[in-house]
Amino acid sequence: PVPPPVLVAVLCGGPTAERGISLNSARSILDHVREPGVVQVECYYLDQGLRAFPISVRQMYSNTPSDFDFKLRSGPVVSFPNPAALAAHLATKGAIAFPALHGAFGEDGTLQGALERAGVTFVGTGAADAARAFDKYTCTLALAEFGFSTLPVALLLALSTPDTNRAAVHVWFTQQGLDPESGCVVVKPALGGSSIGVNVVRGADAAVEAAAGLFASGLDTRAVVERYAGHGREFTIIVLGTRDGPVPLIPTEVEITALPEEELGGYTTGKQSLNAAAATAGGGRAAELPEQRVIFNFRRKYLPTQQVVYHTPARFGVEAVEMIRESAAEAFEMLELRDFARLDGFFMPDGDGTVEWRNRSRSGKSRSGGGSSSSGASEAAVGGYTMGKPSAFARTAAAGHPVFTDVNIISGMEQTSFVFLQAAEVGLSHAGVLRHILENACHRAEMSLPVPPPPPPTSSNVSTGGHCRPSGVTGGDRPKCCTRVYVLFGGGTSERQVSLISGTNVWLKLRMRPEFDVSPLLLAPTPSGAQLCDTVVWHLPYANVLRHTVEEILAVAQAPQEPASRALARAVCSELQSCGSVRNRDEKIGGDHDVGGVGGLEEAAGSATAIGVTAWGETLATMAARAAAEGAVVFIAMHGGCGENGAMQAFLTAAGVAFTGSGAEASRLCIDKAATGAVLASLASSGVFSALKRVVPSARLVAISNAPPPGGGGATAAEVAWEELIAAVGPAPSGLCIKPNADGCSTGVARLLGPADLLAYATAIANGRARLNPGDLPVSLSSSKKGNGGDVGGGGASDSIARGGGVTRRRLVLTAASSSPSLPAPSSSDAAAPAAPTAEGLQAEHSTAATATIPVTVEPSASASAAASA
């Protein structure tokens, strides 16, 4: 008899600032775990008051936590008054809970305790062990007790008086040999995640002040002061629980890159130089320190940005990576973690005075299956792992040891999170790793998941010659009912990172549908002077798509895969297979045609997740000819530039290729803000209105910037231009909105409140600046400080301006800003939805215009990174 499907209750939301990330994690579980006849999924949302609400699948795709809160307040709904009531309900249904709540309550053992008391089986670590592991202070003490080297920590309490905390910190500084005026430390909540509330400060008094700020903000009542790991190299590693013990995946190095000079006050050469500069500076608050800008913070963790690069495997050398994996597995066991967890830390140089070193004996177990070996050992002698010749991955000896600083018992599960990135490196799809986690939890409760039949074969990313889909393969072996789909994303516009998010989302959704045979394609930036048809398109294997940025994907695609890296992935794959809890069936989980989204480990030909599969490139013209021959559809997931200005649409139409979206003529019109406004203006009699606009050539802005001061107290060029613009677009009591005429989203959008702001924006254009920084728009800054401007124009470090590849946009559009008196800052609890981040590193493609307009409404972004715009 066929066993009944297992009921999985996905729990999301919660009281913390990470509840938006929680929703994205829950959506991933819903997308990849639900399977007719095998796994039935129900979703429950917990609001900030910890009331629980059953949420339909349709509701789960509502945008932000505020949307949920609004809908749940607006009508009668079924709810459970507290977590205990929810747990009792789940117990009566015989459900297994899959918590997807991050931060306090979801990871600190509180939710787990409620589930345990009700007798509900759940995914993840038990209540008592979760409480110890999630608390940064108690976890550090536990790791030290187990013999792990740690960074020294001190604990400050909100209940203590400021004088008591100050005295304790000064004593601790003395014990650590830190200068009480300039010693560098990290201050963070004891119960917090995603780098929220993490500050780097110099000096004992500054540490006390930062802790007091955490207490006042309500983030926590306990603050951890930790030595700053200035010489460490940051990493993170996922560990999977199995029936035979933990299996660590491949650690990812988190590299914070050198940032633009205007963002760092002159420090431009990366983390180590920042540290050196800080060492000679006086004491200061966290926001003023260059070290603070190299924290792997919330924005860098969840939004694509060139300020951070992921390297999987970490570039620490083979021996060091093995050491990290071994230590992570042992920490997972000793902390009694279950099913899966993410461990963050630093690979610290041996003898570094920052670390409290402990001579902990290593287990000696080689996770690669071959034991220790000298650098000259052959590949075969060590199970295909350690290589004789150094490479970019295995280029250095392990002159250091890992030091763990944070344990996350419920790692983020957004579509490109570390758990999926590292799993894909060893042949596991999203569905494969989530099913493994679920199966492991079921095994503890003596439950089992029904095994579905393998999906039919498809041709997507056929693995021939080590490439994901070589030239000439036309997909003849896929079922005739399948429609071939190429998802095209990337490009060279300022919105290319948003395009990456969109394209990945489309690809992951469509690949679960049996009627589609889907492949992800990355369009490289079109070189200056080149034709669109000659632009390179990259066919990507599964793991490549999950990289952090377009630039990162291109770098991985263009670099040959190293034998040592490939051997490591195969070793981890073999280790997972030997544990017996991951199925090793001949299913094409990475063939972009995974029925129901189910998959296990995969090494077979025909799988894009097969280890050793590499990306390959061809021209857009060649790709279009193939698509036409296959009768394929191109799903255009590109934003701005050729993806929206009609160029791609015209090219595909000429090539006879079907594509999604509007045609070339409509695209050309709609990308041009001024032309669109003119068309809409003709509909005013029908009740359709458009803001008045004035097109300003950027050459005029350059002239404003370069104009000499007037003599005799006359009006400046900026003042003259401001009055002209006001006269052109009408009264503007709340200022003008300036934006590129032919770009999308919020790229280059700023709110100008006077001539001084116009001059600042014009100067940024004239100087080829990539972005506006806080304070760059002086009038807006002044208004914001008075409480009248809110989150205006230059209020964020990510306010991009209209520039591309050193070539300034030729036209800007100006309009009057909305009459709303202020733009409220986005709620931190809703700041997690990374659907539309402000793009980085602007590059012009084919658009050459920009504009000024009068928005009818003002709607601040729900993203923490997006510039306020209308």
C-alpha cells in the first residue's frame, strides 16, 4: 500500500527584523518540498504579537510582512492566540513542523520548546540546545569548554547601571591588553541574527555607548563585546545532519571588496588596509569607522552587491578547508545540533593575539576519505581530493585555524542562500537538500516519506564533454509535450543584479513544471562599440546561477574548474551517499525538469547539478538561431537597457524567436519616460494623468556644475536653472524629482529640494560619480534633519546616479515631487524583502537619456537598500 502523504507545517513570520527573510525562506520550502501524494504543505504566519494564522498558498506570495499584518487585521480570520495553541493544533493534525523563523523566538529555543511540549516533531535543533547555540555569549563559552579556539567576549546587561557596564568593559579591555581609547571591538546583540545591530567601535566608552544603543532600540537586553577579528578571513559553512552523523558541505569565503573612495572616506584598498588605517586613528563611534563598512551586514547578506564576493570553496587552501569542515562537523555534534545549521567564523592566522587559542586535538578523520597527505601526494592517494599542484583554490598552506563566532540553527533559505549554494556545489538541488533535511527529521520520529517515481528524462543542460549543453544539442530526447524555454537575464545595465534575482526566480519556478524544459542564460554586458547580436550568452549549470552577482557568475563561468575543487565536491557527494539518508537515484534533478521538485544527489549525464559540469558561451545570434530551430521561447528577465528598450525584442523578432513581454515598438516607447508621459498626457480627458516633465540634457547639468560664481551678488547658474524648471513643471512645494529618462526602477532617482541640491546632483554627474552618499544633497539633508524631508534623495549610501561605464547619460528628466510632507523611512521589520535593490556599479548599455518629473504619489521602498523615490 502507498503510505499517505506527510503533512508539513511551514512556520514563518515572527517578531524580529528578519521576518521578511523568514517569508522568503518559507516560500522556498513551499516551492521545493510540496509534492502531490508525497508531501502536503500548510503554512502558518506568526505576527509580531506571536499570534499564528493559517495562510493559504496564494497568500504566501503576498509581498511583505506588512501586507500580511494589514490583511490579517482587516477581516475575521482563524487564528491561534499563542505558539502553544498553534503547537497543540499541529499535534492533533499529526504534522511535522518546519520552522522558517530567523532570529529570536524562532532560533533561541522558544518556539522549539512549545513544539516539544505539544509532542510535535519538527525540523531542526531541540529547544535546550538551540537556546545555547543561538546565544552568542553562551555558545562561545560552550565552544571554549569543548576546546575550540574562540574570540574573547564580555557580556553587558541592560539591567546593569551604565557605570557598572563601563567599569566591566574597562576591566575587560585591560585583561585583553586593548587600549581603552582605541582598542577595536565588535558589539552585537546576544540574541540576534543577520548582522542586525552589529557595530564595530574603538575604545571602551564607545563599546558601552554602542551597547546602550542596542538596549534602547529594543533589539536585546544583553550585548556581547567581542574582539575584532581584523586579520581573519571570513567564512560560512553549512552542516547537514544525517543518520550516520553530520556531513559538512563546502565552506564559502565571504570577501568584502574594496569600496568606492567616496564611501570610505579615502580608504580604498580593502579590509586589511582599512584595519591599518583604523589603528592609527583616534577613538570614534561605530558609524564613523571604516571597519564598520567591511561588516558582512544585512544588506550585503541579502541583496546582490559588488561590495561582497563569495568564493566556494574558500580560497584558504585544501588543508584549511578540510580543517574547517572537520571542525564544523565536531562543533555540530558537540553542540547537539540537528538536521542542518550554518556556522560562521574567521580563518585566523596562527598565533594571532586576538584569539584565545586552545590546543584541541583534531579527530584525524579525513572527510575526503583518504586521510592526511603531503602536498606531493597523488590525487588517487587521497580519494581525489588533495592535489599535488597548487591552484587558485589550493594555493596556500593552512597557516591558521578556524574560529567560529556565530551558529545559525535555521539558516536562511532564500533562493540563492548559502544552504542552496553549497548544496548545489555537491550535486544537490533546492528540492534535494530540503528533502534531505526533512527526511532526517522524519527519521528521528520513525516516519518516512513516500518515494515518488523518477521524473521523465529531459534534455536540459545535457552533460556532454563536461559542458551543461554543448553546441548542436537540440533537445531531441525531451518529451514532445515539453516547451523549450530559455530564461535570459543579466546584461550590463544598472539593474543587472535585479535581473539576476528575477531570472533566477523564473528559472526555479518554471523548472518544476513538467511541461517546460528550462535553461538559465546569462547575457554578458555588451562591449563598447559591439553589436547586440555579438554579445556573449552563457549557458549556466545549476550552481553557477546561485552566485551572488552577475560579475561573480561571469567570473566563475569564464574560469576553468579546478581539479581540486571538483575532487572536493565529489568527496562530499560520496560522503553524503555513504550516510544512506540521501537517495542516489538516477533522476535528472539538475536537468531543469524535476517533476514536483524532488531530487537527490546527482552525478548522471543530463544533470546540470552533476559535478564537473561547466558553463559555456556563444553569441546571442547563435543562441537565437538555436532557439528558432527548437521552437523555443525566450523568457526575457532583463531590466533596463536592451531588455526593455526594444532592442532585444526587435532582435528576437527578426530571428523568428518567440519571447515574453511587449513587442519592440511598445518597449521603445515605455522605456522613455518623457515620450511615455507625452502619450499619457493625451488621455487626460479620460481621467488618466501623467506628471509634467521637462527633459534636461546632462550637458546642461555639467555646465551648471562648471559655471563660475556670479559677480555682484547675482543668481548662480543652479538658481537660474531651478527657477526655469519650476516654471516648466509647475509649483513644486515639495521639490523636484530627477531621474534618467531611459532607465528603470529607482536608478539615478533623487529628490531635490532647492538649487543647492541641483548643483550637488549636477556636480556628481559632471564628475562621473557612481552614486550619491548621505549628505551629498545639502538641502535634502537639512530638511531630513529637521524632520520634514524624511528618507529623501541623497539619504542612503546606495542612491545611484545616472552614469554608466564612465559615460554620463545624455538626458535627465525633472518633475515636481509629491506634495507629501515627508517620506517615512521603511520599517526595519519589512526591510528584508530584497525584490528591488538599488543596483550597483552602473553601466550604460544603449539608453542615452534622462528626465525630471512630478510624481503623483510617493511610495517609499520596502527594501532596506532602495533609495526613497516616487
